Amino acid sequence: MSATYIEIDFQIGNQRQLKDILIAELSEIEFESFMDHENGFLAYVQADLFNQTAFENIIAQKEKEVNYNIKTIAPQNWNAAWEAQFDPILIGDKCVIRAPFHPAFTDGRIELIIEPKMSFGTGHHATTRMMCEVLFEMEVQHKNVLDMGCGTGILGILAAKLGAKSVIGIDIETWAIENSIENAERNNVTMSAFVGVAANIPNGPFDIILANINRNILVNDGETYVNVLSPTGILAVSGFLETDEAIILSHFRVQGLIPIKIKKEENWRCIVFQNTD
């Protein structure tokens, strides 16, 4: 990657709820990646996308004092930075997510080999793990799958490994699309991916739509997702907090979907809906 980034180092100790809220809100103002550390976490946003006013508004709304330091990060080898943070992730006894530099697992679990770069989706975050879990609970074979906000491509790649007929990934970032395509090739699966937003979604219909994004995008683009969902299709959404659960449920019920599963991990939520057309 050649972009210059703003790095914000949040020193908040073990305040898990505060961390989750900050990550959710920062994701809505173009922050794209996060790394845990002993006393909090690091947040990254491309320098030309950093909105100082929006950032300060988020901090000002917090009841507790939030300590942070901001610095500019020159273009660098982000893969090397990620390697220092990225340990293999186990999704139950069915799946392992690892990087190419980790040794292979030979215990029969599905392996997802992900080179994360700066994409948000290595399996470390609760929302990604939950989305992987719900994929294992679906009938994916021979289905047409759409992965909105595909990031590393991890969800689309897992769908392909579970037997999906076709998988399309869409993301607003060019580097995320490149990362998804590279990771699909690395996992020997077929997944097409392109830069775009909800307005660029092909007509479908899609049997399964995966959207691990954030509350605002889910609400803004939800109707478009439903319009390309097959009559009995499944929409799985995550990327939002417990406090937003009622908003998401209400929004998609109005669109004619029925919630069939709600997963919870820490303060994060994942909801699976079924179409009723």
C-alpha cells in the first residue's frame, strides 16, 4: 500500500464496552482498521479521508475521558505490521483462519488462508467470527452469494469453500478488492470482486447476502439488499452494537424480512433474516 495513514492510539485500558463503541463509531467515518494493544487499541484512517471535526464530535460525546495520541504514518509495508498482530483464529471445531506464514492445520478443519494487509476482516473481531459461524449454520451449497463490504474476502471465500455456486464481493476500497481477489486465489476458490456501493449491486437474485458493515450503511442500503434477495433468500448482517439491535430489527422487518437468528458476542450483534416474498 502506498497511502499515508493517520494512526490514533487510544489508551483506555480494559474498558471493553467503550472500545466497542469507539470502533463502531469510527468505522462510520472512514476508519478502516484496528489493532489491539495492552492498554487499548490503534485505529487507522487514510490521511485524505480523516475528518477531524467528526472525530472530535465522537470523542466529545463520551462520558468518560478518552486519552489518545494522533500521528501520521508514512507509507509502509502493512503486511509486516499485521504479521506482528495476526495469530490463527479458530471458529469452533470447523474452521481455522490463518496467514500464509502460519503452519498448516491438519486436523480436518476448513482452512482460510488470509493475508490481511489493511483490510478489516481477519477473524479477530467478534462480528467477523459471528458471520463465519452463521455461514456454517446455513445451506450454502449451490447458492448465489453476495459479500457486501468484503474487505479481505474472508466471508465470500468461506462461502465458496462451503460449496456456493457463485460468490461476488463488493467494497468501496480498491485495495480491499485487490486483497479479496488475492486471498481467493490463495485459497483456490472462485470469487469475483469489484469496487462499488449498493447502487452497483448486480440484479441478482442472491440466495445469501452477507453484510458485515455498520449500522448506518445497513439502514441506508438495506432496501437495495432486499430488492436483490431471492424470494426465500437469507440476509446476514453484523457490524453493529447491542444498542443498535432494535433499529436493525425494525428496519428489515419493514422490508418484509423475518429475523431467524440473533448471535451475541461481547457488545456486538449479528442477525440473520429470511425473505418472505
